[in-house]
Amino acid sequence: MKRAVPMKRLFAALVLAPLSGCSIAAVDYGKVRHADYVADPRCTAQPGASVDGEALPYFFATSRLPDCRTDDITLLRHRGDKIRYGHFAAPREVEVGKKKKLRTPMAFQESGDWWKALQAETDKRQGRVLLYVHGYRETFETTSKDAAQIARMTGFVGPVIEYSWPSQGEVLSYAVDETNMYHDVRNFRDFLKTLAERPWVKEIVIVSHSLGARLVIPAISYVDRTSSSADSSNISNVILASPDIDRETFERDIEEEVLAARRVAVGRRITLYVSHADKALAASRALHGYPRLGSPYCFDPFEAADLKAKGLPVRCYATAISGLTVIDTTDVSRGTTGHSNFLRSAVACRDFVDVVAGKRTRPERAPTHLAHVFRLLPDPADPKPDDAAICNRLPEVETP
């Protein structure tokens, strides 16, 4: 989530409206035939067409419908007719009327050329690739802004790929986003399989946010089952930030494939960033009925009572599983919803940077009574850090 939203409005949007039977933000086809959006030849990249890799340094794959009717191509909230590939740069501010809005410089590239360009960049960088998958209430602009921030903040040595599915970018469209996310499962899993099977890809760092975890985990499991690479060992470092996925379902299924002993033995690990202050996941829990993986809410009142009796924080985490590390960001939470601490909190950003780099332990993490769970605490020497500077975050601008 990006723009500040009053919690009462968010709760009403995600919980009260659907429960009362009210309609919330149904999908509108619009007044333009979808085929007309893509009729311009620029929507169908030709083999051999050049793309300025220096001006557009990042890669994207998307299932969004593009609008190629104007000078600036935009990616819409509608489902596309196919997966498209291209390059982009960090969004820039433009004046529209009297308002500042974000526009993402981008260009499509024919799929074969895109994979060749990705290989050329990967070969220069020791075979590492970072893949970012966004969550609920995102546009192509907000996702591109986050992907570019991740690239700047981490200094990642290798190509950064954004996978953008047709989230509506609206508070009232959670159910639509959920529907489109499930609709996109096949698209994303096939893309990830193709990426993982490229022999020049030595390591894939996957970062997902919020609802994106529900794309990422099944896709990794699919690749594990079907990939020609028997151990899928290049999918090694998986980071789930504020994952909006059922905690019990994750615990039940994760050891079957994704964190099976043979996967962990060749280096695979998952890092969770969770927060008890995450209001978005509290609303999701109220809507779905069960705790989300990204929130240490105690569903079991007896477990909560036991923790309280022992003088421990009343926080319940995912069960200990080999290869799983949980980072609790509650005490350093930032933003109105506390849903994007890995991009907004200086302490969380520093930890995230190290995890992307492959570090498995950090002295700054505070241990808990659970060996796989650590807390991030404010730094006494720097109680009010410059979050934006440390996280390399740009000012908020209205999106289209």
C-alpha cells in the first residue's frame, strides 16, 4: 500500500462493506474496446528493435493491458491479452493540470530479445537476479517506484526485474485484486519456471510484498515439481515482506516442497518480515477470519495467556521450520498502516539490505524465546533516523 489511508476507511472498505452485501468497486470494462488499446504497433515489440538499456536500466514482465494510444505508453489495471516484456526507469514527476503525478519511462521489447538482454546483464553480474512481486493496491507506477527503490537501496549487483500483475491500485478493490492475483498464478509460475531454468541464472533473489506472497509460494512449489533443474537451487533467497497469506496454510504446506529438507540442504531460505502494528493485515484477518503470515496476532487465546503469564510479548509467529527466519518489525514500524516497513523504516531497511546480500545473521537483531524469530529495535544511538535517506525513498507523489 502506498498513499496514506485513514484506518477507519480501510477497515470499512475491506471488511464492513462486503459483509453488509454492499458493492465495492466492481470492475468497469470502460468505454474503449480493449483491442483498441493495443492496436498501435508500439504495443507489439518487433524482433531486433533497440532499447536504451542505460536510460531504462530495469527489466519488467507484466500481465497488465497496455494503452498505446498516446505518446506515453501506460500500463492499465485491466488484464492483458498476453505477457509483455520491457525495460523501465524510476518513475518521474510530471505536471498534469495542476497536480504532480508519476509516469514511468518504459519501452516494450520482443520476448526473445528481452531474454537475451537479461542474459547479457546477468553474465556481467555473477549470475544474480532480483525479482520483485508487488501486492494489493498497486499501479505500474507505484510498483516501479518500489522496484527502483529496492535497486538503489540494496545496490544489487545484477538485473532487477519487476513482475507487475493487474492490481487495481484502489482501496476498495481488494477483492478484485485477490481475483486477479489468482487469475495470474499460471502466468507468473510459467515466467518463474522459464527464469529458473536458464543455465546462466545462478541465483534468484525473490522479494514479494503483501498479496504477492500468494503468487510467489505456489510458483516456487510448481517450479520445484516441474523444473528440469532437479534441485531448483538457484531459487535460494526468498523474502516475504508483510505476507498476506494464511499463516496455518503456509505452515502446513511449506515443508512439502518449498522448504523441503533437500531444498534447504542446497541453501534455500525464506525470510519473513512481520509486524503486530500492520493495520492492513489486521483488516485482512478480519475479512478472511484467520491470522495472516505477516502479522504475529495470537489466534489461540490459550497460547496468548501462556505468553502473558511468562512475561513475554503476546505475539504468535509461524512455527519453526528449517530454513525459515522471522524478523519482527513491530517496534520500528513506520507509516499509517505499518504495511511496508522494509521500504519505510531505517532499521528494517538496513536488515533487508543485508538479507538481499545473502547475510543470514545480524548482530543488530534482538533474539527472542524462539530461535527462529528476531526483533528489530530502535537504535539508542540514533532514536530518530532519517528513514527516507537510509531507505533511499523518494517523496510521495499522486499516481495516475
